[in-house]
Amino acid sequence: MSAATAEKQAALGSRYLPIPIESLDEEVLTLDIYLRQAERGQFALYRGKGIPFSSKDHKRLVERGVRFVYIPAEQHREYRKALVARLDRLYDDPKLKHDERARIIRTASTQLIEEALSDPTAEGAIESVTDLGDQFANWLEKDPQKFSYLLDISEHDFYTATHMLNVGIGCGILMSRLCPEEPELVQLAFEGGLLHDIGKRDVPEAILNKEGQLEESEWKQIQRHPSLGYEILSEHGGLHSVILEMTRDHHEHLDGTGYPSGRKADDLSLAARVCAVVDVFDAISAARPYRGPTPPLDTLKILAQGAGAQFDADALMAWTKYISQSLKDDPSRAPIVSTGQPLVSLDELLVAPPEGFSHDDDYKADDREISDREHARHACDFPVEAAFIVNGLKEEKTFKAQAKNLSLGGVQIQTNQRIRPGEVLFLAMSAREGSVVDRTARVVHVKELAGGDYLGGLKFIALDDELV
Ligand SMILES: [Fe+2]
Ligand SMILES: [Fe+2]
């Protein structure tokens, strides 16, 4: 649970709302500020509206370990408005470097989205997010290069609000490249992207971030979120149809195999197509609790497999160009793939398709393979030499296996050697002629086949991290 969520729960039932101390404007307070007394759980007025609040006061509170202050619920609308205005001042602060600016703006923006997610009917909650979208559109128009640093293509998490922020930023950028002459559409793309997953408010993070196969009921719950989001925003009223369509249709595919309605190309707006591309890009590239981030260029390769069928080819091409160029301009924006992250680069294994490699029917039959649930899996058939690792040491005796499926996160092997869940294997994979890729992997599940062979699902791991 994030600190913010814990605070929110602590304040639940009270008429005070927690706000992070960093979001307090210095100079003069525009809101009444309360502190929570931990022992008694009561709220005491710290300073009233109109009273000066200096950077020294700020520092003193931080030194006392105060991370959140409280404002009366009825002042929340004012607070949100002040926050969006404050972001504009911060954005232009010449003292801030790219990464510092991005951190502050992203933290505050995520908070506004989180609030809209937790109660979309709260007065002004949705408007604060659309105001934020308008602010983004202004910034993009002023200086696209500077603005692009707000998009996090490195190691971000996949909590819903972070994802909505990234998708919002990405949708605006992509729309501005596809339709540079239509600033109104760009603005709406920002707004729609920022709100697109609002229907996930009732889906627990545990389901959204679940590793591996989802239960039927869990999958159904996830599939409802576009329609739920559409309902929430329609009931709210006053929002442009472009925003509603992005929310409703961002999981639809051009060939009609998406959800929730199976709408086809002719029924999908450009904004929804844009949202679909940016959505899956962010979902695949983000780090999850159980694995590190997928490098952006690998993510683009995965997306390329859905060009024309799942994704609008022009939108995907424009996005691919944009991300590739951004990384060329500043390679430090790509995540550093370190040991400790169960990652293998697609480049290493799939750049030249290994023998027997195919995007087979199994892959095509299950659209979820390329949705935001897990890594795309590639059917393959190449030899693997394996050895058990016991107490951190590789055994000398090796055995033969065939890789049957490969993804960024793991491999499925077939072998006549008995393997059991929990065992750790060293794998030398001859994915391409003349080159062997070594990986350490843990057996996650095993199926015994009729002929006496074993089919094992293995997850790549970093040896140092997982065995110590
Ligand atoms: Fe979604
Ligand atoms: Fe999404």
C-alpha cells in the first residue's frame, strides 16, 4: 500500500483530507492546514488561511517527520485548482532540471488522477484532471522537447494512476504528431488519455498486477473497466465525445477481436486508436511487482506484431518513430537492465528468428498475449542444454531440453529429465545458430506429458538476488 493510500485510510471517515507536504505552496496559505495527532488520531489546526508559511516552516515540519498535512474536505476543490496553477509556475522554474521538474509534476499529477479514481463524483475531481490535460497541451505547444521529458519511458511502476498519467501524456504527444493542425483534438487526447482507465477504480491492484493466468472472474472484472469508465464519465456530463470514446474503446482492436464490444476499425475513432497504442506500450514497458521494466525498443517490437490488426498502423508508426527518436536524442531515458530484473532482451533472442520460430496460432488465438496482462509469448523450438543449480552452484551433469515458448520473462521447456517446481536451472539456449544465450531460471510449474516427458514453465531470475 502506498503511503498516500495509508494516509487516506487513516483519514477515512473524518472530514479532513491528506495532502503531501511538498504540494503546499510557500508564502501565504490559501487553505486551512491541520495536523493529525498520531496518538489520539485527532486533527488540530496548524495554521489558518491567509497566514504566511515560509520555507523554514516547511523544513521544520519535515524534520518532525510530517509527510502529510490535512485540509478540510470542503476546501478540496480550491486546493486542486491551486495545485494545477502551481504546476504551471513550477514547470517554468528555470532552476529545475528535467528530472526534478518531471518528478514534481508527475507526483502532483498522479495525485489528482488518484483522487478522480477514488471518487469521480467529488466536486471538481474530474475537472482537475481535464484542467491538467489543458495545461499539458499548452506546455507541449510552447516547447515539445522540454515537455517530452514528462513522459516516463524508463523504470516506472504500473499503478493505475501512474499508467493513466503516462497514457495521457503519450496520447497528447502522439495526436500532435498525427494532427499537428488540430490543437483542439490534441487537447482532448490529453484529457481522454488521463481519464481512460477511470473504470478501473473498482478493480483491485492485486488483480491488475497479477502474475500469470487470471481466473475467469478476474478477467471479467478487468474487461468491464472500459464500459464502467464510459458510464462514469457520461454520468458526470459535459465531457467531449472524444474523451468518452477513448475511455470506452481503448481495448478494441481494428479487426474486432478486442473488448468490451468487439467494435471494428470503421467504428473506432482516431483518438481511441491513439489511446490503444499508447496504452499497450505503457502497460508492457512498465515494471511490475514481479519483474523489471521491458526496454522500450523491445516493447515497440512486440507492438509491431499487432500493426493493422490490433493497432492502427499509422498511429503505431508515428509512435515508434517518436519513441525511437527520443531514445536516440537521450539514451539515458531507457531503463537500465540490471541483474536483479528477470529480463532478457528480445534483441538477444529474437532479432533473427531462431529455427522453428513462428507466431503460431496459439499466439494469435489469444489476444491477451499482447494485452496488458503479460509478456507476449513466442512459440519456438530450439535446443537448450540445462543443469540444476543447487545451493548456488551449477551441477556438472547437464541434460537436454527443447524450448517451446519464449517471452521476455521466461521460457517453457520440454525435457525427459524430471523437474519440479521451485528448482533452479542454468540454461544455455541455442536460439540462433552459432550463438548461445545463458540464463538462470526457476521452475514455476510442471506438467507431465503422456510420453513421459515434462513440460516446465520457467521464469528467468537473477541468480545473485534470488538464491542468497
Ligand atoms: Fe484500460
Ligand atoms: Fe490503460
